[in-house]
Amino acid sequence: MFGHALHPVTCGRGLVVGGGQVYPEINFTLPPMAVTAATLQDALAQFRQMAEGCLTRVAALHVPGVVLELEHVLEFTAEPSWGEALTAEVRAVLDRFYEEEGIPCALRVTVADIRDRVRPPRRRSGAELDAMFESFSRCAQAGADILSIESTGGKELADPAITACDIPAALFAVGVLGSRDVAFLWRRIASIAGAHGRVPGGDTDCAHANTAMRLADMRYIPEVFAAILRAVAGARSLVAYECGARGPGKDCGYEGVITKLVTGMPISMEGKTSACAHGSAVGNVAAALADLWSNESVQNVRLLGGDAPAVMAEMLTYDCRLFNEAAAAGRAGLLRDLLVASDVRLSPQAFVLAPETAFALAQAIVASPPDGQDADYSRSCAAARVAAQEIASAAAAGTLALDAREGRWLDRFRRELDGLPADVEALEHRVAADYPDLVRPGEYPIEP
């Protein structure tokens, strides 16, 4: 259910996420501009202005609670002192808002994964990794209540695998390499959060599954590929919670429906209000289990209704009012089911986010062997196969519209999933032969 998590999270200034209400999480960023030492003060001033505009608007609309999110552009992570200054700037605005309005609030900071700036990326060492961890520490000290990241482990292989619709290679990149990288990062992030009394939020598979989602939206790859990869992303992003994350999970991790069902920890989601950043086929169904409701990211541009971040804050607030009024009236289940029904028949990507399908995926993941070096592989295979089976069954029953082209792709992917080797080493050898310059397992050792 939206607004309810088995394990609510208390963070920031009196905000309880997953404790019965849905709150807006407003994500805003700069307009196109270079962030340099010469422009830093202008950038900080713009973030201050955006935060003030958003909070002024939601206070006027009597919001019961709010989260602001700062997603680092690369420069704010590469120069940790800049990210620290940004956090302190917005923290001051948020603290003043709380003192004046008394409205519960929190600040999420999402540190950028800048390791891809070097190719091939170094995942376990190097200046980029050092800057990331330093940025986490500085931002936590400067007042970030929730720490998150959109980690990119495996992306150097996932990108060509996705564009080639190569299911085995994509599964290896996301489910195996990505999962190992998440484990490595989140043990350290959770430790940093604990040292500063902050909340380790969660990861998102934006780097892989959202890439597939966008390409499918533009008709460059089949939707069924993106839907299957989203299921694999659920197994991958779950690793963050196993390594210390507590939620709320990050908004652009649509696979959060799976992690919430497995862990009972709250999630942030985005849907129709993320159209300011990208299109999708999941505008309503994404809200079904949301505890925070976000807009993805909007640039600081002027619209007729005001600055875009404040406009998005208003839209999110009205959505959250509807969620919370439905719950107060005892109609939350009806609203949830309508949100699902309005999308789920029209796209396999929406179908895999529906609570019933996500529950089947969650069951498949937790039923997989929990230990050993093949654990991530086993869970990813199970999630992918169940997703393909559920999509095929719904299409056969006429409850999911799937055209002939998508159907042919689905048949191919099911055969490829059925033909996957039993152990991860065999798949690794196969993928390495097809992508000899991209697969570097030495950058992804298994964590003890």
C-alpha cells in the first residue's frame, strides 16, 4: 500500500516515511550551465532560490511533510567541498522552514557515481572513488538526512548489451557485476551514514534499467526487454538493503516495488510527475506502493506558473493530498487498484510494477539460494524468468496488450533465459568472448 511500510523510517526534522502518509519529494537541478570555481556561487544561489521557492509553495498548500533532494551533477561530487557547500546551503533553508512553519522535513543528497568518467572504470580504487566517499562524508556532516547514490557498476557492459538486446550479457552486467558493486559501495555508505547519525537511503538502477526504459520509450529496443531487465534490477537494488540501506529508496528506482515487498522498507517513487525529465509507460502504476512521491529532476527554468521546481512542488503536493485523503476515507485500496489498472494492460513495463507481479518477482528472488558466489546470478535468473513467464501468461490471457513484434522478442528472450548456464563462471566466459574489451571481473571481486 502507498504510504505504509512495515519498517517506517524517521529522519530529518520529525519526518516519518512509511508511517501512514505519502509526502512529496522535490528534486531540482540547475539549468544548462558549467559548474566551475567561477560559477559556483551562482550555482549555490540558484539552489537556495529553488529550495526557498519549493518550500514557500508547499507551506501555502499546507503540506504535512516534505523531502528535498539534491542530485549531484558530477562536479559537486568530483569537488567534495562544493557538494558540502551545496548541502549546507539547502540545509539552512530547510532548517529555517522548519523553525518558521513547524512542518516535518528532510534532505536527501544523492552523490554522483563519477567512476565512469574514466574508461575502463576503476570500481574499487582511484581518485574518483575517493572523491565519492569523501563527498558522502562531507555531505552527511553538512546536514544531509538521507544518503543515496545511483551506482553504475556494470554499465560499461550493460550499455552495449542493452542496445544489442543481449539478455544474457545484460543479466550478467546488472545482476552479477552490478550486484557485486552495490554490495561494495553500500557497506561503506552505510558505515558513513552511521558515523554521522544519518539514514542510508538506497540505490537505484537508473544506470541500466532506466536506460532500457528510455530506449524502449523511443522504440529503439522492445518493451519486453526493458520489463525483464527491471525485474533483474529488483534483485540488484535489493543488495543495498542487505548491506545496510534502510530506505526510503530513491525515486528513480522503479524496482523499488520489489525491494519494498521483500524488506518492508519505505520507497520513493516517480511516475507522471517525472515527465518533466523523461517519458515512460508507468505514470500511474508507479504510485501504487509509494511512500514518497517525486518528480525525478526538473531544471530551474521559468514557466507561466512560476519557476519549474515550485510548479512541480505544487503538483506533487496535490497528488499526495489525494493519496492521503483516500487513506483517511478508507479508500486507499481502491485508489491503489485504479492506479494499477490504468496502466497495467498497456505496457509490459507497467505490468511488472503491478503489486501482484512484483510480489511474484519478490517470491522468486527470496526463494533463490542465499549463499555462495552464484547467489546474485541465481536471483537475477529467477527474477528474469518469472518476469518473462508472467508477461507471456498475461498476454495469452488477454490482460496485457502485446503486439506481434513484442511477442516475437519475448519468445526469443524466454529461449535465451532457459538456455543460460547453471553457474555464473560459464556465463562469464561466454560474455567475455563476446565483449572482450569490456568484461573486467577483476574490478568486481566478490565481497567477503
